[in-house]
Amino acid sequence: MADNKDVPELTPAEEAAARAKEQAEQEALPYKWTQTIGDVDITILVPDNLKGKDMVVDIKKQSLTAGIKGQEPIIKGDLPHRILLDDSTWTLSPAPNNQKALEIHLEKHNKLEWWPHVVTSAPKIDVSKIVPENSKLSDLEGETRAMVEKMMYDQRQKEMGLPTSDEQKKIDILKKFQEQHPEMDFSKAKIQ
């Protein structure tokens, strides 16, 4: 977590005004977007008579352009962070009120950070106010799960006054070295 001791506390009225401003800015966008810690989903409503071939969607590792052929893009700009191109897709599906939904799914490269906006030119949201949905450890992918499990283990170890996994690894290396070199004096050895 970031250290926010230099950031002045907002009064409830200022906080409410900031939330209202953020909500108004987001509602004014020509698209709607949501995110989880691992992906971003964008929905753009277009006329019902359009087909996939009428759309222009250009998804790149760090930029996005989407809209209707022959018109100004509805969304265009640099993404705040890289995405996994092979896992990012778009579809055009039926929507209410004689419209279709151009749905763009962006798979985040770094699955441990929230995005303040879809494209860097758009208004930001306050990512510190995001309350993630509860997830189970089993929902996480291999590397992410291993990192979370290590962090949880290290936290429990610290609470009990025991060495963390990294500290234990150093202790074990020193112990092994001591066993291999009994002729050396390790009485003043310190682990840092």
C-alpha cells in the first residue's frame, strides 16, 4: 500500500463531491467499462444494423482503437499498462433498444494492478476506492497463487516472530556452509 500520510484527509462532503465528479466523468464517456484485477471489459453501444465487418477494432499491446468504419473512433489511445494480445478479444452482440454491443475484452499483462482509466487520455478513477470481489486462492493462476501463498506464509511467520521464507533460506544456506566448513569460525556471522 502507498503511504498516504502527506495526502490530506477529505471531509465527507469533499469525498462525496469527488465521487460525484468521477461518476459524472465516467458516465459522459461514449463507452462503459469494468475491470477485475486480471482484465478490463469495454462495452460500446452501436446501431442494430451494423455487422462485425462495419467495425474497426485495433487492439495492440499498449493501445486501443475501436469504432465504426468511416467514422471517428469511439475510443482511441494508449492503454495505461500492457495487455496480453493473444488473450484479448472483441465481439459484436445483440443489445436492448435496437442496438448492438461492441464488447472488447482486454487481458491485463500485470494481474496485480488496477487501471485508473482504459486509455490514458480519459478521466481517471480513484483506484484506491476499488473494493475487489472476494476471490478464492484456487481462482488464482499458478505464479500469482504462489506469490500470494508466500506472502500469506511470510505474514504468519512475522506475526509469530519466526523467520520469513527468504530469511529461512539464508539461514539454511549458512547452516549448510557451516556444515561443509567445520574448520571456519562462524560465531560472529550475521545474516542480512
